[in-house]
Amino acid sequence: MSFDLFVSDTVYGEKISVKYTCRGQNISPPIKWKDAPASTKEFALFIDDPDAPRKSFNHWAISNILPSIHELHENVESGEKTPEGWIQIKNDFNNPGYGGPCPPYGTHRYFVTLYALVRPLIEGERADREAMRKICEEIMVKKATWMFVYGK
């Protein structure tokens, strides 16, 4: 059984709607997944731009998503903790929550990675984005990835 991830209204590898970028409404897109491993205890999600000029640029890091959840709705509220109880780490725009694609030049790739974790993250493991990602790599049951592009 495959663990599949989809960014709604976007074909894998194709351009995302301007609505979800800095030139549009800059709101998070709806993201759905299916066939997560039965042993999943929590989901964590990252959106990164590896084509950024200096380093891979993080657009979103969100965790504490219960295994009963199978989608993130459009326009997830910004802040360290959402009304749903999801926890968001500061992105590279220095804000907790989603920051839409906004490349300075050219077309960039954006990778959405969803981790199905074998156990919930504990508070200290969410201290910063890179520490959280490292832990997710270590305690994942499985991960799913989706890629879209955007350019000015």
C-alpha cells in the first residue's frame, strides 16, 4: 500500500496557483493524504524550496497533527498553535505558519514532505525546524512527498 500526498488543485511538478503565493493571497493550500501507515501516531509536514539562493528555504513546518486527520484545509491560521491544536515552527520568513512561494527570480521547486511518525513528538523536539526534521527522519514510519513549482 502506498502512502500518497496531494496538494489540491495542483498537478505534481506543475505550477501552483498564484493564490497560494506572495503575489496572491499568501494562504496555505489544501493538502490531503491517504493510505497512511496504521501505526502512525502523529503527522508532521514541511514545505521547502531547495532552489533558494543561499540555502534550502523553509516555507512551513507544522506538527502535532493527529493520525485521524487526513488533510490540512486551505488557509491554516498562522501562529504557534492553530485552533486545531497543530503546532507551527517559525519558517524562514521568521513567522510561525505558512509563507507562500516568493522566489526572487526564476522558477523554483517546492517540496512538500509529510512524515508519518511512529510516536508523537515531544516539546523539546520541536525546539527548531532542523532539529524537528532530524527527529522526524529518525522516528518516521513512512514519508510522502509532493512537488510543485512557482516563478515570477
